[in-house]
Amino acid sequence: MHLVEQAYSSKDRYEAMLNAAEILAATLALTSAGLIREVLTAAPGTVQQQEAITRQLSQLGNAYSRTGPTFGTWTSWLAALAPLLERNPELAPGLLEPLAPQGSEADLPSHLRALKDERNRASHGNKPRTHEEAALRIEDIAGHFNGALLGSRCLGSLPWLMPLSSEYQSLDHSFHVVAHHVTGNNPDFERRTFVWSKPTAVRTIYVLTPNGPVSLSPFVASRFCRQCLQHEVCYTYKHDSRSDEVLLKSFASGHEIRDSNLTNELAALPQVGRRGRPRQPS
């Protein structure tokens, strides 16, 4: 919401609303991706559940190996996630209600899809040309934008954290962790302290669930940006097969950052084969 609040003109506000909507969609999709991947790797369930999770994750695996995820990738992911969570709500606590259809009310994916369509409209040469036109377009999308904000409140109970330090306490076999609250209300990261039962890696992004922290790697990472001269929270964009590096994009600036540490982890994500069947990369 800081993007929208800081917008000065109607044109700026229009752009800020669409940017914020895309970030919301990405945050929801990447949070759920980390959660269901954790289930697949740490506590595999039934064969049917594993196959369903593999199919879901292959959406991102395919995007990373091709042109990279877009606003449309995030909305398609969330729409496909809803039936998976209806059968297995424990995979992503708190996400089923906003994703599932609410009778005559539009669900969260529908609101985000409408905002994605508006973004595509603007991207293909149909941006508002005057402040008055921008104000009218804002009126048209305001209901969907507010619906997306309302549906995304579940993220408040699934915060993103980046540990800065972790000290093992031998007395009670716990880890005392100091972490940045990445998705807090303060534009500058808030520093918080936690006591967890399992170790975490410093400067790795986690989502905090009722059962403890879950790593969001390789979907999200914190890396130093040579243009901003500071660490940026980034999402994985795609795999560059020529250099065998991963391209990351900063949420804040959109700057691209190259990284080789995530290559193997990204390659391990499932992809869909030629016949449309999920496969694990060799």
C-alpha cells in the first residue's frame, strides 16, 4: 500500500495500484509455493497428494525454464491452487478461504485476474493519456483492488522473515533468532526476536507459519544489488541456460540480479514434460 499512498497524481496512482496488485499476487503465490514444497520434501503425504503438489509446482518450474513468471503466472497459480487446498487445506493454512469461491462474491483470483487484465491493457498501448482518464480507470478497478486487499489479509498471519542471527541455546535445545520482518507495515524492515526449535539460515527468506518457519528458497531470496548498493528482497525470475545462473528481480526496484547459488535448487523443481505429465528434471 505504500506504493499507492505515495502516488502524487491520478496517473501515478493508477500505475501504483497495478504494481501493488502484481506484488500481492506474487507474494500470495510464492508464499503458497514455499508451503506446499515443504510438504513435498519434508513430509510427503499420499501418492495423490504428491502428484497434485508436483503438478502445481511444475507451473513455476516451467516458467523459470522459459520466459519467467508474469502477473498471469501468479493468477493462474492461485486459481489452480484453490481446488488443491479444498482437498488439502492443511498445505497452506489460512489461504483456502480467500481463494475459494464465496457464493455470489468474486474470489481473490478473480479480483487479481481483473487487475491483471487491466495491466495488460495498459501494457499494450492503452494507458490513460490524461489525469482525468486515469481517475476514471481507477474508479473502474477500485472494487477489484479493494477486494484483492481484503482477500490478501491472510498474509498478515504468514509474515516473511529474514534471520540476521541465530544462537543455539543448549539448555533448552532452542534457537534464539533475530530477524527482519520483511512484509511488515513499516517500509524499513522491523527487527523481531523469536525462539524456534529448528535452525534457520541467515539472510534466507522464511514464511512464519503456526508450525514454525518455512524456507521460501528458491522462490524468494535476499541478494546485494549493485545498482541500489544494498540487499534487496527478490523473487526468482528465470534460469539463464547459457550462463547456468538464476536471474532474480527485486520487488522494490525491478533490478535484475544474477545468482549461481540457487541453480541446483531451481533445477530440482518439477516441470511438465512434452506429454503434459509432471516430471522431475534429471
